[in-house]
Amino acid sequence: MTTDQLPTISAQRRYAKNALQKCQDFHNRKNSLFVGNPRGGRTAAILASLTSTCRRHDIDPQLYLTQLLTNLSQVRKSELPNWLPDQWKRLQEARRLS
């Protein structure tokens, strides 16, 4: 394989990944039609948003949600922005380096 073929493969992988993501998004929307009630729908939407944000920032959603739910009762309202996935990741990396 020559180096001029690599971008083509990379572009094909990106296309496949994007197509798969669109398919997953469609199924998530389709499944959300069956949440049962408005409160359940809101909860499902919040969890879907958090998990997709975690994936976008290369965060393990299970680890993030576990730490969030474990510590949420002790978090002050002013500290809530630090628990958004992107800020949480930044703080975790800073702790790991120190």
C-alpha cells in the first residue's frame, strides 16, 4: 500500500463511522418513542445527551456517570459546571498529571 492510498482509507473509515453514528442516532430516536411518559422521555433525553457528549470527548460514559451520581449530593450549585463531561475530563487529566 502506498502512502497516497492512506487518506482514501481514512476517508472511507470516517464515512463508515459517520453512517453508523447516524444509524445509531435514528434507532435511539425511534426507541425514545416508547419511553412511557413525559418525565421518562426527559430523563432518557438527558442521559442520551450526556453519554453522547462523553463519547465525543473520549470519556467512558459508565465511569463518568458513576462518579457523577456518587458525588452529586456533595456538589455545590456553583461547582456544577465542573461536572460537565468536557470540564470533568480536563480536571481528571490535571489530577492524573499532578
